[in-house]
Amino acid sequence: MNQAFKSHIEHGIAEIVINKAPVNALDSVEWLALADLIDSIGKNPAARVLIIRSQGRGFCAGVDIKELDQYPERIVSVNAGNYETFKAVHLCPIPVIVALHGYVLGGGIGITGAADIVIASECTTFALPEVDRGAMGGGAHLQRLFPVQKVRYLFFTGEAITVQDADKYGFIERIVPKNELREHALDIASKIAAKSSDMIRIAKESLNGIEDGDLEAKYRWEQGFTLQAYTSPDSAETRRAFVDKREATF
């Protein structure tokens, strides 16, 4: 098991818990390992529903910017890991519930936007600061949560939106106190786990098939622009500024 997360299955409910201090930002190897874990759980007949949650200060801060600042050539591996993880969530044969707290950034948005059911603690905030990190991607998954113009506002500004403000867009099933987050996730998961596993798996595939557009193709399109962005000196400056804890200069 990768040290950045752990998992178990009990009574048909699978749980993945991300726990990588300080901010649950995953590196290139960890993103690929997470994708493999989700795939393996989806193929496991003992699993009827999957919960993804986190320990620590927030759900997920996305990719490890320090890794990319030191090894910029790893952007291809990071892109692959993000793509495979979000695809694994979206196309997982069983329903995926995300239980969010604190910050949901970058790759955290990808996991959330790819999921089936979203619950969140009262302290949750959402943001996609890709422009400020010299990257692209995540807009396709953000667009499963917010309407087009709101997506563009959040993408262009990099601003965070609170769970209370996000709630009006309708994608959050429950907002709960942080200490009750897992309890509520298990409550929803147990309702699903009590159903026929065959029927739930058929329903998941059926619902994916009637979605508008191809989520994976949209994200792959965006990733091409991430590679283009990374050839810009401004992109390198954003990463260096992040590591140095200063404002970027353009």
C-alpha cells in the first residue's frame, strides 16, 4: 500500500483515506498508485460502493508543485496520473462518494468532479488555481459541479468558493459538521450497499452513458494545453514563486 493513502472494505463499503502531510498533495507516483487502487476496488466483487475521504487540513491540494519545480520533466507522468485517477473515479463500476473537508484544490477538484455523490463539511472550500501554478486542466471536472460562466470565473481568477456559496449550484448532497463527515458518508454508502450489486453496477454504467459529452476526452484536451503552458517561462516562474513563498513576477 502506498504511504500516501490507505484502504479497506467492510460490509460492501470500500474506503480510501488520503493522508499525506502537510496538504495531501500527491506526486507523480502517488497519483498513478491511487488510480490503480481505485481500479482494483472497482473490480473487487466485495465492494459495492466506494468512499474517498482524507485526513489532515484539507481533502486534496492537487499535485506536488515542489516535485515539478525540481523535476519539470515529470509533468508527463503527473498528467498521466491525474488522467488515470479521474478516469478511475468516473468510470469506476461502483458508485463513488467523496467526503470533503477543508480545501479542495486542483486534483481534488478532479476527483470531486468525477465522483457520483458529494458530501462536504461546513469548512470546505473549492478552488482551481491552475493559472497561478502555470498549468491547465480541471475545467472539465469543475464544469460537472458549476455552470459554464462560474467555471470560467473561478478558473480565470483562481478564487476559492465556500461550500455555503457553492451549495446553490446543487451538486452537494449534504453539508455537515466536520466531525460527522464520515458518519454521513457511511449512511449514504450503506443505503447503496444494501441494494443488488448487479443492479447498482448496471445503473452506474447506464448513467455514465447518458451524460453529455466525453469527460475523459475533454480533460485530455485540456492536458494538451498544460504541456503548452509548461514551455512558457511564466510557468516556471509560478512554480518557483510557490516554492519560495513569494508573489510571482511577470
